[in-house]
Amino acid sequence: MRFRSIGAGVASLMLITVIGTGCAKKEDTATATRAEQAAARAEDAARRAEAAASRVEAAAQRAEAAAEKATRTFGHSVRK
């Protein structure tokens, strides 16, 4: 969940950058192009971070299920 909030922050920063470059003068086209490229890179990084967070969450769920199964199996094999 923390990665998603980071991704949302990056996306909002990208939106502000794009809006700011839309208001730029014609002389600032090179700067605007660089800002658009940076915004595209930031959006791509946010998507990759969100995908990684999803994979980590799925792995954590699998590990938790495996731990519960091991606890049940160990509990049945060792009786007091």
C-alpha cells in the first residue's frame, strides 16, 4: 500500500509538471520537452513501483499461507 501512495505522489507531481509546461512560453519549448520526458519517465517509474508492490503483496500472502500450513502440519505431527 505504501508503494501505491508513492506512485500517486509521483503521478500528481507529473501532472503539475505537465500543467506547468503547458503554460510555458514558446522559447521554453526545449525545457518543456525535457519536462514532458521527465514526466513520462516518472509515470513509468510509478507504474513499475505499483507493479512491484503488487508482486510483493502476493508473495507475502503466499508466504503467510505456507507458514499457516506448516504450523498446522507441525501441530498434527507433534502431540503432547
